Amino acid sequence: MMKRFLVVLLLLVVGVVALGYHRGWFQFSTEHTDQKSNITITIDEDKIRKDSEKAKEKVQEAGQTVKESIGSGK
């Protein structure tokens, strides 16, 4: 049971990271010098906030459409 939960949690994290990378929320860059490699992760908080607001608006619009459909007897 616990193993299944951890697998689901891992899949959710991978999904969020993949979505975030695709939407431009995260950027990864590397730098190599002599014997060192540096990996930098940049998080665009403004982009995340804007996308979150858009998603909220779409959910509210969908909810309103469902309410109207139920109210009109469709």
C-alpha cells in the first residue's frame, strides 16, 4: 500500500515538473568549469501565477456554463 502511494506521488511530481518545463515555469542550465559542473534551476514565479489565474478563470467559466445548462434544463 505504501509503495503504491509513493509511486503515485512520484508520478505526480514528475508530471508537474514536465508540465512546468513545457509551460516555461522552470528552466535548467548547466555550466562546466575544469572539474566542476554547475546546474542551475530558474523558476519563473510570475509565469506560474499568471497561468494559475488563467486556470481559475477557465474553471469558473466552466462552472458557470454547467450552472446555466442545469438551470435551463438541458
